[in-house]
Amino acid sequence: MRIPMLAAAAALLLLAGIQDVHCKERSLTNPLLKYMSFKEIRPFKYKIEKYLTQKKADGVLNEVAFYFRDLADGNWVGIDEDKSFSGASLHKVPLMIAYYKLAEKDPSILKKELKYDILMPEVRDYVPADMPVPGKYYTVDELIRIMIQQSDNNALIILTNNIDAAYPAAVIRYLGLGHVDENDNSDNVSLKNIITMFRVLYNASYLNVNMSEKALRCLDGTCFDQGIVAGVPRTVTVANKFGERYYISQGVRELHECAIVYYEKNPYLIGIMTRGKDYSKLLEIISTLSKMVYDEVDSQYHSKDEFFGPVQP
């Protein structure tokens, strides 16, 4: 079982023992280095910018936000990461977190059975292979997986109707997401804010370790594998969630995805928000960016080059 890094930090420090602050032999480097092995990823933002500039020039991309964060050392890079988009189905994640937070004290909440009904039509480009059965009863735990892994909006409505609104609101406040409503078609969230959800789960800084692990396992089972997942080898674990929005009157689509890519000892966060007219082109951009990032991390991790200065073309 993969234990989130910061959640394990306290245990590692206890095992290592805390040195006397007055001890002259006290190490001044990070004490976790005894237990961790990673490489600091050198800057590669210019490569991403060059690719996105070309896509905009080609007319297949109206707007985009990009975010990368090395979870080993915290270094990050963003491109228009504060630009607002419609979060769409990425907003399903706070509801999952709210249920798992309640389950920390009352695990029985996940065993409660609720009837699945078609409460709204599903209008989306991506349709999962397996769909829940109308009229069938599912546990809350099963409905959470359906909501997250199949991005099912009816499961979202059912789960929303069976929880006190104060609990998801508390999660949203903690994550600093501001106004979050999947039914709101406005540009209501930035990539930098919404990707915080994944970092919080990785560090187990809101849910406890068991529930954070459960949430990430759920995200790891997401059916959508055409974006970020398509850009990395099949052997690499990816905990991801996507969202899409179609503005019919404008003929404009938004397609987004955020993920934790568990690359060897250098796991990283990646988030991409796109706006354009062609869903397939936006999907291609996300998968291409994912591959570019993975190849860069993989190349640097296995490189023998010890040069740590800025890398420019």
C-alpha cells in the first residue's frame, strides 16, 4: 500500500528519533532524505509553452491552463494556472471527500443503500462502457465509485440529496475552492485551486490516511483513460479525474483533467484545463502534454547529467 508522503513523515521522524536542539552534531539537511530517494526536476516550462503556442496558432485551442508539481520536493510550474474555467465534473471530488470525512467517525454511512434513478439526461462526449442500472439499489460506497469512476451525474444528484449540504461546503472552504457547483456553467474555478484536492489527498492532510488511500484508490479506478493516462506507460499508476462542459450556443467545449502520476520515486501532479471547439483535438492536447511531461521526468530521472542550472532551448 502506498502511504502518502507527509502522512508518513511524522512516523519516520519518530523512528529516526528527534535530536537534541543543542547537539552540535545535529544534521541540518532534511531528515527525511535518509528514507527518500528522488531527483529534482529541472525546468521544462519552455517546452510546454512552445507546444501550446503552436496549438493556439493552429486554431485548435482557444485557452489553456497547465500545472505541474513534483510531489517529492514541491517544485511546481504553471501556465495561466489562475485562469478561470468551469470545473465541471472535477467538482464531484469534494463530495466524495465529504462522505469519506463523515465515514471516519461513522463507517456505516457508506453501507447505506440508495436507489439509482435517471434524474437528468447525460449529455457528454465521453460515455463509459458500463452504466449503472436504473431502479437498482446501490450502497453509498458504490455510488461514490460510480460518480467518480464513471463521472455519473445521476449518482452525483442522489448523493448530494442524501447528505447535509454543510459537509460538502466545509470541504470546499477547506480546499479554498470558493463557489463550487457542477450545475453552474460559469467559469468558477482555477486549475491551481482545484488541483489542490489531489495534493490534499496525497498528503492525507484532510482525510486520515485510510480514507485518503480509499479516495485515491477510487480515482485510480477512473474509466477515463484517453487523456493523461494515455500519455504514460500502462504500468504506471494514475489517480485521475476529468471534467467536460459544452456551451451549445457558442459551440465551445471545455475539457479538463487532473491527476497524480505515480512515477517511480518522483510522483507528480499534473493538471490541464482546455477550451476549444473540437473535443477530439482537446483530448489529443491533454494526452500529448501528459506524454511530454512523463518523458521529461523519465529522461531527467535516469540522466547521468549533474548540471542543475536552468535549461533553455
